[in-house]
Amino acid sequence: MNLKRYYTAFNRYKRSKGFGIHSPFAFSFVLQVLRERCPYYAYDDISSRRKLALSLAADVARHPRIISLKNAKMLFRIVCYFNPRVMLQIGTSYGVSTTAMLDVDSRSRLIIYTGDNPHRDIYDKVTADYKERIREAATADEAISHYRAVSQGDGVRFMVVNSVDSDMTRESVLRYAGEVLDGEGVVAMRNLSRDERMVTMFNELDSSLAHGMTFTNGRIAVIVGYRHLPRQSFSLWF
């Protein structure tokens, strides 16, 4: 933990409990989505697929970087809250986050650019039951182009960025994330503590956001581009 996060730890803890949050939207989102502890209908399925990924990854990685069960459940809750019909995902390793998002609604669909995925065989097995609802793209630009076309007028636009595999991908994703937020969409970003490019992207989006709110714990960030929300940034524990 860097010094800034150390010195702000108490204030982040208080805000995570709702203290000092005046926006009704932010108060509800923090306590009832990011920090919700009640069980949801898909939790058992999410846990089972994560266990499958862990068992398959045991032969290929000593310490596989699979999304934690806590974060997979939280990502599910975030998608459940905004309830997008079509989602865009950039980057994946094992498919646990992909399937967690699709668990929200059997009618939902997802467009994905998997990136330079070294665990393709595991991803295929974890997502096997969801293949009909997943459309893969060969590049980030292709995924963005298709998502732009199919998401028009079909609910809130929802974009998840797990990783970027090149500077070219980063620039394309950053531009489109700005477009999503300007159109009152939502962007979730993971692995901020592992990838400096992700941190830089989040900081650029946060600083350029004209309306809406950002929520982050230093590892995951959620950016909500709703025009009616006051411009605020929340650093929290969740």
C-alpha cells in the first residue's frame, strides 16, 4: 500500500460504511451493491465455475490469477444493478468473470475480445454452457465496432476492462470507454493494482469525466456516466 492510501485509509473506511456520502445514488450503490453481503441466486453457480477453473489451472500455473470469489460475486451484483442486455468485455484469462456477468439474465449477451489469453483451453471449458450468448472478436476494434452496432437503444451500455494486451488496444479501449461514459453508460475496470496501464486508463477517464461518479478501492473501479449525477470520485474499501 502506498503512503497516500495509508494516510487515507480511515476516511475510505468511513465512506465505505456510508458516512459522508450525501448522494442517494452513491449511498445505495456503495452499501447495497459494492458492499452487499446478502446471498444472490447465482452465487453457487459462480462458486462452482471458479472451482472448475482452479482445478483446471492447477496443472498450468502454480498460483493462477483467477478472479477471487468475492470479486466475481461483486461483478455479478454490479451487472445485476445496471441490468444491461448486451455487455462488452475486454481481456480475460479463465472465463469466470465472463460467466458471472451472464448469470444475471438468461437473455443477456456478451461481446468479448479475449486478448492474448494463454489459458484458452480453460476459458473454453468454463464458458462452454454460455457459448451461444458470447460473440468473440479477433481484435478490440472489432469487438467495439460490433458492440456499438448492437447496443444502440438496448438499455444501458456496460463495458468491463480486465486487461489490455497492447498500446493499440489501450488507445482503442480508452476512446470507446469515454464514448460509453458520455452516453450515460457504465465502465468497470479490474486489475488496477497489477497493471500500470489499467491505472493510467482509469486516471485518464476519471479526470476527463464531465458528469457522473467513480468508485474504486485501488484494485477495481466502477465509473458511472449518468448525466443527472454530480461529478464525484469515491475512494473506498469494498
